[in-house]
Amino acid sequence: MNKVSPYALGATLYMPAMRSDLLDVVFATKLPELRSLVVCLEDAVAETDVCSALQNLSDLLGSIAARGGRPVGAPLLFVRPRDAEMAAVLNDWPLMRHVDGFVVPKLTLSNLAAWEKAVTNPDLYLMPTLETPDVFNPNAMVELGQALKASLFERVIALRIGGNDLMGCLGLRRTPTTTLYSTPMSYVIPMLAGVMGSQGFALTAPVFEQLANPDLLNAELELDIAHGLVGKTAIHPSQVSVIQDALRVSLEDLNSAKLIVSDLAPAVFKHNDVMCEPATHYKWAMRTLERARWLGVKQTETGNGETPVLLAGAAR
């Protein structure tokens, strides 16, 4: 299978499987700027509504099939089952060919084998979510990363950090005046970025539930990007453009990355009063170029703010 770039995710919007407008979002007639969508059958659906939600998902996939499949440029589509048992059922649905993969809730080393057994369809990608108490233990994360690399690595697009669940493990909830980085997540996110990032996994950032504070969302996004996180979960359509604007690459970073990867680059050089060392910065440069390819570049225009420009080869 051709690996999907984690930078193709952008802002990933979660929508309950009960929603009646899922087809409009899938076909980009609603939220045309959206890059990835998760149809949620887990936390966003009450136990009493599970059967109705599964039927709504089946109807959605049937409608996609009736239209000849999802159009080019439509958002990536994922399904979040409640557990491995539900995933095993969905795995065998023929209409799952219209879905890119599963978001795996609450993955741990102890339930990894159950998920391996459940999701045998090789065409379905996986985005495991790290949101259980063992996430606070770096040794447990080393072991989980090693186990994932040994079994499902080629199918994992990114690992999702479940910030709200992790805060819930501690009996905490973020305040409306601070970012997650002013909470115990200031330990967890850098630790995961180091432990899982060094093993080759991309990570996406937790949700930001304060809908009336876009400035704080932008402040949190700056910290997400500084920690190497490749995307962010959105829980409301109003967040999508804010997240994707923040994820775009500055012209300064783009130009620096191009110089670093150039075959003509010296061992050490100065660019815009910053020392660049290709032997050290090459991986950053390659990731910056990939991010620009999928999410675009902030091109400053005098008096007109910033206009995003996608590089050649991006999906849209």
C-alpha cells in the first residue's frame, strides 16, 4: 500500500456517526477546505444510539458507492469504532473500501494483539490514539512503539494524542485561559514527541475545546508545531481554517529547507542570520518541505496579509 503522508491530515474533524450531513462533508460540498474526517462511533455516540449510528454509517458508505466512490480531492475518511470487537465487524464490510482507515481508541500494549486480529484488511490505515494512564509512563511508550513497529508500522499514518482523556486520567480539565502546555500535558506531549518520534512515528495534537478563544488556539498551535506535531484534531468546523493556516510553512522556513537539502550546500552556512548545518538539520528540512507540499506556504503580500500557496504535487 502507498503510505499516506501524515501532513495530508491537516485539521482532522471528528463528527458523530449519527450526523445527517456526513455525506455533504465527505463530498466536500460542506467544509470544502477540510483535509480529513473521522466518523466517530465511540465517545461521541451514546450506548443507546450505537445501532442507529452503525446503520447511519452503512447508509453513508452505500451512498458513497452509489456515487461511484469519493471524488478526487475529498477529505481523507476514517472511522473510529468503539472497540476491537466492533472493528472486527467493520473490517469485513465490503463497503469499507470507501474508507481510508480506522482511528484506534485507547490503544495499549495489552490490547494491541486484539486490534491486530480485528483489523486484518491490509487496505485500511490506522491512527492509534494514546489516551490511557500508561501513556504517562515513558517505558510503557517505548514498549508500545516497539510492538507497533514490529506489527503494524506500515499501516500507521500517525499516533493521535488524546489530551482530554489524559487530563481526565488525572481528574483535570484545561482552563479557558491557558494552553495544554500549562498543564501536565507539558510533560506528556514532549515525552511522546521524543519517545515515539524517535521511533519514526508522526504525532497529531489534542483537541482544543475553547471555541470562543481563537487567539489561545493559535498560541497552542505554535507550541504543537514547535514539538513537531503534524496536525491537530478539530471538534468544530470553525477551527478547521485556523488550524490549517497555522500549519502552513513560512517562506523563510521553506527557503531555509531548500538550501539545506541542496546538493551544493556547504557543511555550515548562514541564512537570514541563522546558522544552518545540513548534517543536523536535514531531517527537519525534509519534513518542512513535505509539510509545505501538503499544507501550503504562507506567502506574504504587502497590505493583504498572508496567502497560502500549495507546492506542486500536493493533493489540493
